Amino acid sequence: MSTYIIWSVIFVTLLMAYQANFYFDSVLGKSKRKPHRAIYFMLFIVLDFFYLVSSFSDIVSSAVALLLIFSLAQSYEVEFKIKLAFTILYAVLITTTNIIAIYILGVLESTDYNSWHQFKGEDHWVLAKVMLLGCSIMFIVIQIVRLIAKRRSFAVHYRYYFLFLIVPTITIYQINVASIYSEKNVFYIVSVLGSLFLNVFIVYVFDNMVEKVQLAHENAQLQHQMDYQDANYEKTVHSFKNMKSIIHDINQQFLYIDECIQRNELVAAGDHIKSTLNTIEGAYQRVNSGNLVIDALVTNTIAMGQANGIKIDTRIQLHSQHVQIDRYDLCVVLGNMLDNAIEASKKVRQAEDRYILIAIHSTASALVIQIMNHIEQPITDLKSEKPNPEYHGIGLTNISRISEKYGGHMSIEQHHRTFNNMVVIPFHTNNP
């Protein structure tokens, strides 16, 4: 093999490495790249050079091709089934474009190149020309795939991936058979282009299918989360009904106190006032920060804490009772944080260790919510342990999502047997 041919093969190898990287960036996403990818590139380049300068049987050649493509797919942090699916698709696309390149070269050079395997390993210069032309065509194909393939991090059942791979697998077989037994004419090139279009279309269909399944799943989760929030609102309404009942009872107590005063029985009136205040304080601890959402949810949490033997301290200091956050969003954030603390505190075995600190502070520019509670043991998995965790488990996700919506953030810290959840939400005049 001449030096010129060796340099040509090296150039083709590097071009294919760049092209394969461009393809996987398009279908898997740049954000999914692993930090150290050099080793995968080196493996791809070595295998690709070995593949181009060597001659194998059809089965071994296909296996080596898939291996070198998959070696680069390994540089992305996605599921194995996704890597495999798009590795096979890339193999189909590059095979198709190479066959198109063979036909074009055959027409231009008036030479009958019947198939890829007839000259691979025998005429490396022709091989290099085919690969260069094939790569050029492949870049056009990748641009099309780039426009329609918007990968989403969502778990799809394996049967969908199986169905997705049927068409590419059949296409490989048909192209190989056609390249050997079909006459090389315009109908041949049209059929190959049709196969190429079919596989690109499969990417489009598969991507839309994943999107629709994902939306359906998210809608189901959202509906259950809304039902869950409605249940919290019902608890809050119940707390206000209790307050209304207490107010009604206080009116009756005032009538008695007024009668005592009119009869100048001041000692009896004073004793009854103290007794009434103690009864009210014991029956209902009311938070009065001025913000309806905070007052309602924290008050309800205090009532739940009393019912479950949980000591709750509140430290609420608002710069203004008007918090520049949508009430629904504030309900979701604070409601989920308080509910998580109550659920975790219930699991603490020693009653004297059940403790929750609710610290809510606001300035002119931000709202800070800190909920700290004791836990029975360190939490390694933040998924919900409540019934139907697939629905309740999105509570932390919703807290984080709404925080980011306002340009804020959520943080979680654990120290021995304490769990500290903090949310910072800045105020902006253009907030929803």
C-alpha cells in the first residue's frame, strides 16, 4: 500500500470520526457527553482504520462496523438500548449512502462496481473515494436527522425499540441483496434513495411517538399531583372551618363575660377570659404573617404536627405580605416541602425526636424557605415512600421546576439525622 493511499485512509478515518460524533450529537444531545471522551475517539479511529485496510467476510465486516460505531456511542451517558438503536440506524444510513456513492462513481467512471465488497480490501484508492463521497452524502442526511430528531430523556418500553429496529434491519438485508443481484440503473438508485428516506422517516415517527407517550405520562402525573394538592387544600379549608367554629363559640363566651361585668363579678369574668384564651390556644395555633398562602399551609401543618406528636417551630418574617410569586406556584412549593417534612417526621420512632423547623424569610428581592426536620436514618434515595410513589415522587421535581421558573434554586442537605430543604426564589417585575 503506497504512502498516498495510507494518508487517504487516515483522512477518511478522521472524517468518519468527526461525522459519527456529529451524528450522535444530533440524536443523543451534546449535554449527554461523558467528561473524558478521548479514549472512545481513539478506539473508534483505531477500529475504523483497521476496518478500512482489512478484508473480512460479510458477517465479520458487519460486526466490526457496528463495534466501531458503538464504541463512539459509548461516550454518551444515555441508556444502552438508545445507544444500540441509534448505532444500528447509523450503520444503515452510512451503508445506504456508501452504496449511493458506489453507483455515482460507477456512472462517472463508466465502471461496473457491483457491490461494496467486490473492491473493499483490494483497491484502497477506490475505497477512499467511495468513503469520501459517502461521507459527503451522509452529512446531508445527518442535517435532515438533526432537524427532526429531538431526543428526550424518557423511558420507553422495550417493545417500541424492537419495532423501531425492524425497518433498519430489513433495509440492510434489502440493500445488500439489491447491490448484488439488481441491475445498476436509475431504478436501482431510486430504490436505494427510497430506503434512505424510509429510515429517516422512521426517526421522525419514533421521535413523535416518544413525545406523545411522554406527554401522556406527564399529564397523568400532573393530574395526580393536582389531586394531591386538592387534598391539601381541603385540609386547609377544614382548618378555616374550625377557626370559624371557634369564632362562633367566642361570641357565646363574650355574652357570658359581658353579663359578669354588668353584675360587677370581675374575678369571674377574668377567670373565664383566661380559660377561653387557653382553650383557643390549645385548640388552634394560628399563624398570622399576613400572606394567606403561607398562613393557611403553615397553620395546617402545625395542626397536623399536633395530631402526630411533632414539635414544630416557626420563624416567619416577611418584608411584605405581598409575595411576588403566583399563589398556585407558592402553594406547590411550600405545600410539598411541608408535606415531605411531615411524612418524614412520622417515621421517627422516638416521639421526642420528632421536630420540624419552618423558617420563611423575605426581602425586597427574594423569598427564602427553609424546612428542616429530623429523620430516622439518612436518605439515600429521594424518591417518595408514600403510597403511589410514581405520583408523589414528582413533589421535589415540582419544587425545583418552579424555583427555576423564577430564576431561583432548590438545595438539599443532610447531616446525620437531619434533612434540610431550602428554596430561594428571587422576585422580578416580570414574574408570572
